[in-house]
Amino acid sequence: MAEFGFNEHHQNEVINYMRFARSKMVLRLKTIDSCFEELKDSRLVEETFTVDEVKEMLDGLQAVVRGEVEMELINTAHTNVLLLRQLFSQAEKFYLRLQSDISELENRELLEQVAEFEKTDFKTTNKINQETSKVKLAPLNEGGVSELLNKEIVRLQEENDKLKARMRTLEAQAMSALDERTKAERALKDVQTVQGDQQLAAQSQEISSLEGTVAALRGDYERSLSANSASQKGLQENLISAKHDLLRVQEQLSLAEKELDKKFQQTAAYRNMKEILTKKNEQIKDIRKRLQRYEPNE
């Protein structure tokens, strides 16, 4: 059966089926032979027969033979269906769908190969171990479709393991990226905090300097008022000098306000500083009004 590509197991199954078919064929041929023998024994007892009698005997024999042959063909077709049922049932257990080519059933070359096998190899089947011949087809436990399914399962498991490994790698990379991002955000926040503290310190220092200047001017003014009884002229000179100093301080304050506006225009301290400067300006205006009392020429 090398021409058909069968393995040893399937070859034995084919031999069993051919043995079964041959036994059915022999039995049916014996039945047909008995029909002819019965006709000979029951009807051919006379030496001469008329045409009608011969025709009647042949018609009866034809009907009997036709019935036997028809029954055998029908039984063979049904037997083949049962055989296909066994094959399809085994295939469906493995979720397979078998297909057949009906045209190959009339392939003369293949039919001649089967006939040649029946003449040669079929004669040696008696030497085959009888344990391989079973009424029912054995399930496919090794080789064939089962082996292919096992290989496919192994391949899918390997792919699944590879995907799991890749997923773990991607998760590790994602966690590492998140850690790096967290560290970067923390470092940026620390830098921003340090810069903010430095800016606040510089602004506080400038405000303190301005407050000190205003306090010094106020002290000078108070000392000038206490020295008014000593000399009116000296007081006027001091007042003029204080006025100049005040103008200079106002200019400094104006420049300081501009610088502070530039530095603090985006900070919350800007509004607080502006309120402080406004109060200081009001105090300076109040001082000027009080000085004008001592300057009748202006």
C-alpha cells in the first residue's frame, strides 16, 4: 500500500475492510449460484421446453438475481456510510472536518492499484498479527492528527510564554519610566522651591532696607524738630537738606518700586509689597505737609 501513503496501522485497517467486503461478496455470489442451482433442480427436469417456458424461467431467474444484486449494492452503500460515520466521529473528537473527493472513486488508475493489492499483498494478510484487527477503529492516540494537535498545543504554549515574558519586560520598563518621571518631578519641584526661597529672601532684604531708610529719615526729622529751638536758620538748612534727601529717597523708592514690580509681578508678595509702599508714600506725604508748615516761602 505504499502507493496510497498509508502507515502500517491504516494498512491493516484497509485489509480488514477488504476482508469484510470479500466475505460479503463471496456470500452473495453463493446466493446467486444457489438461485441457478435451484432453477436447474426444479425446472430443468424435462428434455424439451417451449419458448414461452424458457422465457418464463429466465424472467424468474432474472428477478431473483436482480433482487440479490440490488440488495447487495444497497447493503454495500449502507455499510460504507457506517464506515464513514466511524471516521467522522473520531475526527470530530479532535475538532477536525474531513473532506472527500467523490470523483476519485472512479479513478481507474487507483482502482487498478487496489485490484493489484488485492491480488498480491492481500494474500499475505494471514501472517499479520490478529491483534491489530479489531471490529472498531482504535482512537488516534499517537501520530497523525493527534501528533499535529500536540505540536500545535506546544507551539501555542511557547508563544504564550514568550508573550508573558514580553509583557513582564514591558511592565518593568513602564515601572522604571514612572520611577524616573517621579524622580524628575521631585527634583524639579525642589529646584523651584529653592529658587522661590531665594527670591523671597532677596525681596525681604530689599523691603527691610527700604524700611530702614524710611525709619532713618523719620528719625532725622524728629531730631530736626527737637533742634528747632536752637536755630531757625539751621533748621531751615536741615529741612532743605531733609527735603533733598526725601526727594532722593522718593526717587530711590520709585526705582525700587519699578524693580519690585518687575520681580514680584508674578508672585503673591507683589500685592503685599505694593500695599506697604503705598503706606510709606502716604507717610512721606504727611511728612511733607508737616514740613511745609515751616517753609512759608514755598
